[in-house]
Amino acid sequence: MSEVQLAKISQEIVERSIDAIVVLDSHNKISLVNPALEELSGYKSDELREKSFEFLFPYEKNPGENIPLNIESYVGKEDSLYISGHLKEIELNTKPGGSIPVEMHAFEISPSENGTKLYATIIRDIRERKRLEDQKTLLINSLKRLAYMDELTLLPNRRSFFDTLQKSIATVKRRSREYTLAVMDIDFFKSINDTYGHDIGDMVLKNISNIFTDCLREEDTIGRIGGEEFGCILPDTSTEGAEKVLERIRESVKAHRFFIFDNFYLNVTVSIGYTKVHPMQKAEEVIKFADIALYQAKNSGRDQIQVYPI
């Protein structure tokens, strides 16, 4: 095969390539672009010829220096910030404005007829890949949230709440701080579900979650740990201080009107049990003691608050 034939084949490959191709000289000037680059950037070949490397790509500088990087700098460096011998993600400026994320590979090619060094860059549009990566990240984050969040109330779920409780116990042990744990249960919730349906029950759960959140500080933790059962961790709070907070919650729930229809609403109450968090206890033990106090509150007529030890 003659050199002329090889040249024609090479030219056809460049013209038909789905990847954009740019050829530059050692002075950082664009010598040639293929149709794929024209389509990707919006610039015609005549508009790009003799333009500098920075015309297409964002202006970058050597760290601590005021010297713009040229194509030789990219090819000559072995650092991972550069693209010699491997791919680099970079932004391609476009004629309509803005930029496109691309993957670029640069290398030195045979010199021109006058002996000037030439460099080629192969550029691939990675917008779709970036979109899929963003979707994947969003999905992973959503799954993580679902793993630790109650879907109905948007509060931490039982797993997340227990993790926070274990960290709280460690803090109590390490820093000798006072924490209080409370368990709150909606009174006669089964009757609400059986009488008015699960949609109304869900409405009560969501509204009551908002009441809990409004009554607590930002540093407090409220989570849904069962069907109608909620857990509350109060950092830097003695049992005496906790009683005031929990009384405010109890009164706020009791005063709230849970509207079913325009002028028809439910009155709902909660029973609450709480206990001091001890440094030598396990999370299950702390919950157990708060539950004992909760059962006592229910046995005392509901809409009550009890502390353990009783």
C-alpha cells in the first residue's frame, strides 16, 4: 500500500471518527479539526484554525505560576493532573456558550513537513456518562436515606435511631455528659386505624411527627421506632429537664386538632416513658427501661408521663 493510499485512509478515519480530533503544533495553535469536533463545539474548522489551545479548553495555569499550560505541557507531564499516556476529564468550551464535559487523550504524532512538532488530542463527549453517574449517585443517596429514614414521617427509622443512641451512650461514657431517652406511644392508635382507616392513621403519624419536631431542639433526635412508637434522645438534659420538654410535647399533642373533615377532628394523646442514659448500659437496655416507664404511663390511664426507675 502506497503512502498516498495510507494518507487517504488516515484522512477518512479522522473525518468519520465519532470522537472529536484536534491537531496542534508546538506553538499551541490548532492546525486541524475533524467534523466530530465541529459538531461538538459548534465551531467550524475555519473558525478554529490557528486558534490557541486555550480557545477550546478552559484556561489553566501551573500551580503557583502565571504561565498558561500548553499542549506540550500536557503531553510532557506524568503527573495524574495531566493527560500524557492516559485520559483526562476536562471542559470543552462551545460556540453557543457554556462548556461540555469531555474525556481527552493527547499525544505527540509525526512532525510536519517543516519539522514542527505536532500533537493530537482525541476528545470524547461524556455528558451521557456524567448524567448516568449523577443518576447513580442520586439513587445511591436515596437508598441510603431510605435505609435510615422512615418513609412516611421522614424521621430517622429504628435502625438509624439505635445508631444515634449507641453514639449517645459512648458520648455519655467518654465525656460524662447527661443524656435522657424517652419513648412515646400514641394512645388508642389501633382504634384510630380500625375506625377511620389507615389513611387517617398515616395523617395522625405525620402530624404528630411534626409536633414532636417543633417541640424539640435542633440537637435533639426524634425517630419512629415502631408502628405508633417514637424514640427521643435529649442531649445535655437531666431527667428533671427532660420532664419539662416531654410535658410540653404531651400538651402540644393533646391541644392539636387532627382534622379528618372540614369541621370534624380527632383528639389524640400520647403516653411517655423516659429514663436517664447510663454509660455502662447497652442501647437495648436503655430502651427497655424507657419502655417499662411507658407501660406504667399507659397503665396509669394514658396521656401520662413516667420516669424509670418508677
